[in-house]
Amino acid sequence: MSGEVSSLDFAPLSEVSALPGATNVGSAIGLYARQTAGFDERVARTVEVLKQAAADFGPGALQSTSLGVEDMVITDLIARHGLPIALATLDTGKLHAETLALIPRIHDRYGIEVEVFAPVREQVVHFVRANGEEPMYRSVELRKACCGVRKLEPLSRMLAGRTAWITGLRREQSANRAEVPFREDDGHGRTKINPLAEWSWADVWHYVQQHVVPYNPLHDEFMPSIGCAPCTRAIAVGEDFRAGRWWWEDSSKECGLHATHAEPDSPSATESEPEASPPTSTSGAQA
Ligand code: ADX
Ligand code: SF4
């Protein structure tokens, strides 16, 4: 599992998964963990970015964790280096049980509380009454409206009083994210810090293996990018990293949390729209 394999830096997920030596099928570590050239330097730069965030923003800095594997790596680094950075997550009400189970696991492992921000109940009730429980499949506008109620509104409360937020964005994740810097203006008066910007998928899993970082078991089921349950499926061989997110859409596949990296597409909607053909999930496909 170790050994320097420099040509694999930033390889697409499909190539990484196809490598000889990917023995432990069914384990994301077995499939993806590789030590590639410059790994230790990338870790060192990430630690510097996190330390600088703590120094520059103090209690104004917050780790925004989706509880996905990248965020678990960042949490491990925060804990390992004793950085005074708080953690918070957005519980949309549509997350997998496996995702939510990481909140107590983080506490058990690191002694850190994750503050949970949920949508406003009345807004959800109103939205569901107007549009149904799963309107996201009917149009991009309705999907974004759901993200608005379940993610963006709680995000604004989560970030209130904060000056910087730390995310797990990586350049390799999608074309939209190819330019992600270590630090940027989030367009709403805060600094967004992306300490894993230059990490590859192999780096992430190598770190998880090295440090036995707890992670969502859904990653072992070919879900590299995990969001809400109705909007996430497993990916198939050769598919992009984010192919399992909003897979029925031909859109920039962003929910608005990271608007600066999304294409400028459609606005929100709150009322019902005509039904389109239902999506078919390839859930369970093998990567
Ligand atoms: S998303 O915009 O498509 O949902 P993605 O799942 O790739 O984003 O996650 C990118 C980063 O956004 C995560 O590393 C995390 O910092 C933040 N993020 C995404 N979802 C959440 C969430 N539910 N709670 C807190 N932060 C989140
Ligand atoms: Fe709603 Fe799906 Fe957006 Fe989650 S990802 S808030 S379920 S549309």
C-alpha cells in the first residue's frame, strides 16, 4: 500500500480504482489509498493552513463538516494538532443514518462536539406541503429550492458571527472546483479556507489508513461524494467523482453552499412544477 507512485498524483477516481493492487474490494482504503510523491509535503502545507486559520481568525473560524471523508481528515488534523477550531454540520433532515452516526463517533474518538444546524421546521413543513416530500427529481429549480430550505438557510445561521469557514473542497473533485485555492473570499464577507485543495483522492485515503480515521461506511459502497440520501447514489466504473450527486440532472451539480465555484445557473422556486421523467438510480453499482 505504500511506495512512491508519482504518476498517480491527481489521477481521476476511475483510474485510481482500476489500479493493480486494488485488492481489498469493498473497502475504500483497499481501493484508493496510495502514497504518492509529495504526500508528506501536502500534509505539512495543510497543517500550516489550519494553524494560520486558527491564528488569523481565532474563534471566528469554524470547520463546516459534511462528515464526508475529506472533512474527517480535516477533523483529525484539527484534533491531532490541538487547534482551537470548532466543528459544525448541517443536518438537512435527509442525511443517511450512517452519516449522522459519525457525530458521536467524532466525540468518542476526539472528544470534540459537532454543533448541528437543522432547517427551520415550519419552512420544511411548508415546502413539503407545497411540493411533496421528494420534489427534487422534478426540476433543478425545485431541487435548488429544497437545498435552499434544508442547507442554505441553516448555513447562514451556522456562519453567523464567524469570519472564516473551513471546508473539504479539493480541486480534483470536479471541473467547477479545479481552481479551488487554499483561501478565498466566499462572496458573503467571509474567508473560506480549503486546506485539502491540492490533495488527491489517493492522498485522502492514504491519510485515513495511516491514522485510522473514522469514516462513513457508505464510502465502502462506491459513494465517494455523499450528500442527502435522495440525492446520492453509488457510482459505476469510469464515472466522475460527483456523478452520484443529483445524477439525474444536467447541471453544475452544486447546491449553493459553494456558489463561487458553481456555474451561474438557475434561481430558486417554492411552488410545484410539472412532473418530468423520474430518475433511475444505479445504486449499488461497482466502481
Ligand atoms: S456540496 O455542496 O456538493 O454538498 P460537498 O458534499 O462536495 O458539497 O462538500 C464540500 C464541502 O462543503 C464539505 O467538505 C464541507 O466543508 C461542506 N459541506 C457540504 N455539506 C455539508 C453539510 N451537510 N454540513 C456542513 N458542511 C457541509
Ligand atoms: Fe434537498 Fe437533495 Fe438538496 Fe438535500 S441535496 S437539500 S434532499 S435537494
